[in-house]
Amino acid sequence: MKKKLLCTALLLSATVIAACGANTAESAAPETTTEAKAQEQSAEKTEDTAAAEESQESEETEPYKIGIVTPTLTVSEDEFRGAAEMVEKYPDIVVHKTLPENFATDKEGCISVVTSLADDPEIKYILFNNGMEGIVPAFQTVREKRPDIVTMVSCNDDPALLNEYVDISLTTDWNRRGVTIPTKAHEMGAETFVFYSFPTHMATESKSIMRDNMKKTCEELGMTWVEESTPDPQTGNGTAAMLQYLREDIPRKIEEYGPNTNIFGTNCPMYDVILDEAFKLKFIVAEQCCPTPTQAYPTVLNLEITEDDLGDYTKINNMISEKAAEADMTGRLSGWAMPSSVYVPQLQVELAKYMHDNDLTPDDVRSVEFLNKFTEEHMPTGADFQTGGEGLDNYFMLILQDVFY
């Protein structure tokens, strides 16, 4: 009987232990499953996050290029250097191509240089800088071939055609300078405005319009208008006769009208004489035909400009100001802080990069207000823009801010 009870007790104990073990296993199982699921979900989240970060990084680092086309260094140093400096600043982004040196006769070669850029899928912007006509067909081809590419152009083609086939056109406002130059001269103390040119220049519409605007503005401001024609360097004995005429005539004009006279010439070589005489006779030169510190000033003033100084316009302007002060000419000379032919290609590159970095379209930047503000904030000197007129919403003309020496 005792044995039977002992066996029963042992059997009950084993049953209880087995049941407890079963309960323990059952209670532990859900905990193990939850932990596994959590680890699995964590792994999935890590993979998703990594994929998202990789995708974002891919979007941020997706390569793109800005193609810019200019004349060669020997044909147009300013435009070439303007682009070359951008290549140095953004070496992984900017691609610089040059036109054939005989671009005036090799239009097909010019068109080929532009359209070849569109063959590179990484090119997202094509910029063009040259005072030529006949480049519009290149941009018609680009638009048909790669409508995703944003185009910016500075050239002498018909503004209406440029407005139709180019996203943004930028050019110097030569006509408006017919108002701004005599206005500035008047503010600098000029009472007389002497205008020198020659027949082949005055046959050019833009120069004729500028002259007419200058004359009208002088009359409105009460300034005496004097117009003189020099020997024509394009039909006579080159520039020598023209420069000799200026050397003899400018002193006569200052003797007649006094030093509060502004002298303006429509031809760049004229300024080697005009500025040299200005430092002798103390008359006013409000602005050259191509207003830049690198036109005539370095030669006339014997400025020591090194290769490293060529793009440092602040330093060059300071040199000119020092020479003006030494000659008691402070406030009698003015111009633009840098050449527009350097400024425009650099503006194009900076604007294209800004558009890409901020995901902007041409419609976002095609306004006078935007461009004025952009140049104030992102360029070495500000610019004042106007549109080309009615129906030319893509065509902008600029005048750079003045510098006074």
C-alpha cells in the first residue's frame, strides 16, 4: 500500500513539473518571437533608411555640366578670360569651348561647336558669348535635340529670333548709354560734351542711335553739344591719322570750352590719346566707349599689372585712383568696375549654377527684379537691367555700376 501511494505521489509530481515546464515554454515563446520580429523590423528600417539616403545622395551628387562657348584668347581676350576664370572656379562643372578664329566666315564651324555640347548627356546648360550674327540656327538645333538644356546667349543676332529660340539673352545696353553717359558727365561737372567719331562708325545703327540719344540728353540738361568727325581709320591710313587729329584737336576744344568739358570717342584706340590728354588738361572722361579699367589706362598710366593681377579689377581700379589723385584728377574720371565682356560670361555661369542648385527654371529668373538682385548678391559688381522691349521677355540689356576715380 505504501509503495502504491509513493508511486502515485511521484506520478503527480512529474505531471506538475511537466505542466510547469510546458507553461514556462509557452510563456517564453511569445517573448522570443517578439524579439525576433523587432530585430527583423529594425533590419528592414535600416535597409530602407540606407536606400533612402543612398537615393538622396545620388540625387544630390548627380553630375551635371555647364558648357560655355567664347572666341579664342587671340580673338577676344576678355570673353575668353571670363570663361576661363569660371573653369578655374568650378573645374568639375564648367566646360569651355572656343569658336574658330575665322568665326565671321565659318558659321557652320561655330554652329558645330555649340551643338556638339548637346551630345554630352551631362550638359544641362549651354552658354554663348561672341559679338557675331548667325548663331541662332545652333540653338534651334539644340532645342530640337535636347529641349531639357537651358540656353543663355550674348551675340548680335536679331533680338526677336533670340527671344524665340534662346531661354535668356544678355547684352550690354548700348542705346541706353546714350542717356547715362552724358547724364553722368553732367553730374561730374561737365558743361560741354564733345563727341568724336568717323563715317564708317556712324553708319552703324547702334552708334547712330547712341549719338542721337547723347545729343538729345545734352540738350535737355543744358550742356553744349559738339560733334567732330576724325579721319576714318577703316578707309584711310589706319589709326595714325585719327590719333594725330585728336592730339591736335582736343587741346583746341579745351581752350575754347574750358576743362569742364567731357570728351567721348566711339573707337577704342582713341582713348590712348583722350586719357593721356585728360591727365594733362584736366578735362572730364565720364566713360570710354568700352568702359573698363583695362582700356587705355594701363598704357597711359604705365601701370604695373602682373599676370596674377589681370582679373583683380579692384586692385587695378585702386591703381587708377592713386594716379588720378596724384594728378589732381580725382572725380574727373569714371567708368565701369570691370569689362562687360568679362562680366557677362561670368554672370551666365553663376546664374546657371544658381538655377541648378536651387531647382529653378528660366521662368523663375526672367525678370528685371530678379536679375538686379542676383547681380548685387552674387557678382563682383551690380548691374541694372531692362528688357529688350515689347515681345522680348527673354532678352535683357544691362549697364554695370559705375566706378569713380
